[in-house]
Amino acid sequence: MTSLRYLIPLGVFLVISGFLAVGLFLNPGQIPSPLIGKPAPEFELQQLHDPRQVVTHRDMAGQVWMLNVFASWCVTCRHEHPLLVELNRHQVIPIVGLNYKDRREDAINWLRGTGNPYVAIGHDLDGRVGMDYGVYGTPETYIIDAQGIIRYKHIGPMSGDVLEKKILPMIRELQQS
Amino acid sequence: MSDYPMMKRLIVQFPMIAVLALVMTLAVAPAMIPGAGGQAHAGSAVPLLEDADHAARLRNLEYELRCLVCQAESVAESNSEFADDIRRQAARMIEDGMTDQQIRDFMVQRYGDFILFRPPVNTTTYLLWGGPMLLLAIGLVVMGFIMMRRRKSGDVGISNADHERARALLAERGGKGDDRQ
């Protein structure tokens, strides 16, 4: 029986190693958003293409929609942009763009080159709306349900894999309820 | 060992106290704020706030907020644009008359607990704050058990068989058979 007791330090070591091993695979860049399950923060911004018009959080009420934070200076945004164009082409979900800390002209030119998948684009020049949404980098994408509650946040460019496995199923589920 | 109190103190008690001190220091670790020695400060070239009190408050807050882009640095130390945005926002809020706690709450509401260097004390973080002390307590209890068992069987850690042999030898010699010599 005493021999079993000697296994206790080994057991403790294995438990600690287990925790450390899990830690190795965690990505500190993926900061969970405290806004999941909370109402999407209110905003009112000038439209990118027409500063005389505004786009607000109220515009999308009653629909499941996607908020995509992007900028012309953001290199990785280019990776996900074709996916957004596809989503828009197939009318999967309305996408509102948040043009984050970008010059109006630069953004307009950039979209002309890559295609414009957005139903509306808010020009967040100083990034204050982004701050309300907890944006700390680009691109970031939010899925918001018909009641205006944020249900999901994706940090970094979306990939076909993430779309297929997480985002599209969630959109389908939200659209059906 | 009980015959040599000085040696016992050196070999057993002194290291124990040293380990205790070390664990106490570690227990305080979650509360330590990096950069609070004031070495690195990447403020904007033009000071954001004129008033000296406001500037001091901003400085303190900057050290408490983490730059989410370069995560080991505080907003005070980081040169990133994100840190700059946070600084400006905090400066604006100070000028608007908000308290430090309101500013912290504002940041946590948007970015989560991770933006604070000092994790809040709530049900999720009890283990983080209390963990080191808990481990210390467990260690002391285990040590207590070991010491009590040692005391029962005699200070000398030899097996019962050897005890018997010693007693037999002493009995032959005409001694008292006492294992204390």
C-alpha cells in the first residue's frame, strides 16, 4: 500500500503537465469578447460612399446580419474579402461594413478593386465605434441576430473552414428561429 | 536531531521559512503590475492632458491597462496605435470627469477582463488569487502529517527490525533496552 502513496507526486506532476500542455495550444491573440450575448452597441456613422447619408444599428433590426470590420490598410482583410463577396453574391446574409480608421478615398478605391460585398458601410474614422465593439485589430467579424444581440465574434480573417464549420451553421440556425 | 537544536534550526526550520517567504511572494504575484517602476513610457509627443493631477491619473491608468496588440506591455509602454487609442479615450474620460473605476469598467465592458493587468477578484479568478496560498496550506498540512508520524515512531528513521536488533544487543550488554541513547 505504501508503494501507491509514492505515486502521488507523480500524479500531481501529470495533472500539472496536463494543464500546461493545454496552455501550449491556447492562443492569447484570441481574446474572447465580453459582448457575446449582449446587445450590439449603438452607432450612427456617415456612409462611406455618401457622407450625407448615415448608417445606424437600427437599420438592420429584424434581420440576422454580419458586421465586418475592415480597412484598406489591412493586409489580411484581402484574404477574407473574396469570401465576403461570395456570401453577398449568394445572398446568404446582409453584411454591413465598418471601415475602421481609414481614409475615405483609400477605402473607396480599395473596394473598387476588390469588389463591394456590403449593403452599407459606416465610416469609422476615429475608431470610436470600433472601440465600443471591442475591436483591437482587423479584420473582425460579428454575427448579430434579429433582436440585435451579438451572437458570435470572429477575430482575424475568416477562412472557408470557419465559415463552413461555425459561421454558416450559426447563421442558418439564427435565421430559422 | 532533537539533541541538536541548533542543527535542526539550520537544516529544517531555516529552509522552511525561506520557502514560505518565496511562496508568499508568489502569492502576491497576480497583484504585481509590470512597468510600474516607471521605466518605459511611450506617451504621445504632445501631452494629452494639461492639468497635472489629470496627467498623473492618466499615467497610472495607462500602466494598469494592457495593450491587446502587444500583450505583455501596458498601454503606457506600447507604441502601437491601439495603445494610442486607449490613451486618448482615457484622457477624454478623465477630462469629462469620470472616475478611474468608471474608466476601468468602460474598458472591461468592451474588451473583457484581459485588458486589466490586475485580474479582478471574482468567482472565476478565486483560484488564480488563492491558488498559491492554497498550495502552501496543503504543503504545510502534508508536512505536519509527516512530522507527527515521525515523532510517534521516534526521531530516528530506522525500520522496526533494526529497532529490535538494537534492543536485543543492548539487552545482551545489560543495558536498559531503551532506544534513546
